[in-house]
Amino acid sequence: MQCSVRHVLPTTRIFVPRNKQVRHFWEYVNMMFNKPDADRIKQLGPDRACAEWVLRNGGKVVWESGQKLANYNLLPPEGQPVPKLVTIDGTDSSISHYGFPHLIGCEKLSNIILHNADYIDDRALKGLHFGQNTLTHLQVSKCANVTDDGLKSLISLKKLEHLVLFNLISVENIEECKQYIQQHLSNCKIKDLKDATQLNEKPQ
């Protein structure tokens, strides 16, 4: 499942000091694309709102029915109920920590893949606690902004059964992180790249 849906935003003229202004501008844009809309969640329900968030930012979802969706424009009409959300695939997406409160109320969400996602950092991993009541499978891979601190925060996911970690260049001691997580989540199986095919992960 390698389809990538990316949003192309209009070019904006940025004046000096360029480095800080550009960074702050795109941080603001990312926040606007990710932050939850409480009224929309109330109107459409958490599963629909969460799927909109993921798809709007270039990710993919899987419904409880088994149907996969990678195109925001193919969502059902707003008046039509949607199945429960079971999987979020954030591969190559721009989802960020601002959006993780969308996980609240998704009662069947069990699997999240965070692969090659530029905006996934320690804040995002800490935001996974919003899904701690249902999340059993998690992959974090090729996310350059994740550090040891972010990985260790995963101990909040008490129901986690499978955790896949690989290609995390900013993690200084991956083995120590794995040991720390294992001590707190004794029922969780921690895997790396060589095990990745078992859970349909992205070995890139």
C-alpha cells in the first residue's frame, strides 16, 4: 500500500530573516491542516473526522469492513455513516502532533504506521496516548525527528502487542530504548527491519 496523496500548497513570498520565517510559516500551515475541529467531530463522529485528518494530510486509512482508502475525495457523503476506523497508515504523510487528539473516540483503532513522515517527532509519539485504550500494533520507522525520549514515551500504550522500530537516525541508543519499553510493556513484541514483513510494514 504505497500510494501517496500529497497536498501542494501555493507558493508564498517570505522576506528576511528568511530561515526563521519560512520555518514558522510552514509550522503554522501544518498546524492548520492537522488541528482538530471540535464542531466537525461532534457533527460527523470521531471515526469520520479522524479519517478526514489522515487523508487530508496524505495518509491512508482502513475501515473495519476491510476497505482501504487513500483519497480524501472518495470519502462517503457527509450524511452517510462510515465504518469504524481500524488502521491509520501515515506513510509519506504530513500528519503531525497537532492532529493526534483525533484519536479520541476511535473505539476500534488498533494499528498505526508512521513511516517516512517528516512531521512525526517526539511530540507526535507522546500524542499516541490519545489512542492508548485501543492501540495494539504500532510501527515507527524512517522518521528522522524521533529521538530516544519519544520512543520511551510509548510505555503509555499499555495494550500494545506489536511494536516495529527501524531506520530512526536520531535515536542514539535503540537497544536501550527497546529494553526500557520491554520492561514496562512485558506483553509487547518489539521487532525491527528483518521482521517487518509480518505486519505489512514498509521496509524502505
